[in-house]
Amino acid sequence: MSVPASSGSIVPAINSTPTTSAQSATPAASAPPTSQSTEVNQPEKKETIVPRDVRLLHLIFATQGIQNYQDHVPLQLMDFAHRYTKSVLRDALIYNDHAKPINTNTNLNPNSNTTVNTDDIRLAIAARSNYQFKPTPPKELLLELAQERNSRPLPPVIPKWGLNLPPEKYCLTAKDWENLEDEPDLDEERTKKKPKGSK
């Protein structure tokens, strides 16, 4: 349906039927404002911008089946990843400087050996993993150790009256040592024990 305009041309009328996604691509500025209440609600509907790394961590959590976690957990993981990467790259630079020192024939050009290659990074990761992360032993080794330990029988329990305690060297029931502060001064005892004729 069209409405005639005053200049004699035909202007299409506003259709009240729902639009498709292709039709809704027109700018919102061309649509007339319906009321002031929608303009007031627009700042409240601002969506927070989520960084790409946080979205990736949310997807990783979802694939691992982790549904409940606090909001700051992805931020802590990002902070850990940043600090770990920074320290690995710093170590790789140190290893690179050690492997390729500045020669006298390079005229002390500071940019001559600042290129870090993959070998430096691998060495930095391997050196750091030896002391920073405790590697878990393989399951077969743990099963072998458990079988060896469980093959030895436990000592027999001797029936006796009272609590069954381990040997006395493993108990905290031995006599306590008194503090030196509680004892009288040793100097006073020495002066009392001196013979009368000595000076």
C-alpha cells in the first residue's frame, strides 16, 4: 500500500509486519523514536566487552565440564599465563646472550644477537619445568611402588590394655625438656658451689 505525497510521487507506507534479518539491517536512526523510556533504558543495556582470552577460557572450562567457577578465575589464569610467558622469554634472552655473545667483529652492534629462536625458548621452558612444575610420575610406576609396599605384611597388633600407640620414638609422650628460663641462673649456682678459700 502506498500513500500519495504532495509532490505527486508515490511514497511507500510503513508496514507493520515483522521484518526479516535482511530487512532489519537498515540503520536505527531512520526509524522514528517511539518513546523516551526506550532511550533511557539503552545505557542500562550496555554489554560488557569480554576479551578474547577470557572467552577462550570460558570455552575451555565448558569443554572440560566445569560449569561453576568464580568470575575472577579466568583473570587469574590470564595473569599466570602472562607472568609465565614473560619469565620464559626473559630466560630465553639470557640463554641467547650466553650462547651468542657479542663478538668484537660486529662493532658492538646491540641489535646483532637479540633474535630469540625456538631452541632458546625450548631450553627456557625445559629449565623452568624442572623446578617450577612438579612432574607427575607415570601411573605404572606408582602401581609398581604400591604393589611392592603392599607385599610386605603389617606388623601384628599385640593385644594390650588401653590405646594401641606406635613405638615411643614416634609418640609425643616423652618427657619434656624444661626451658632454660625456668631454671635458676647457672652463674648463681657456680658462686654458691665455690669453696670458701678460693677468690
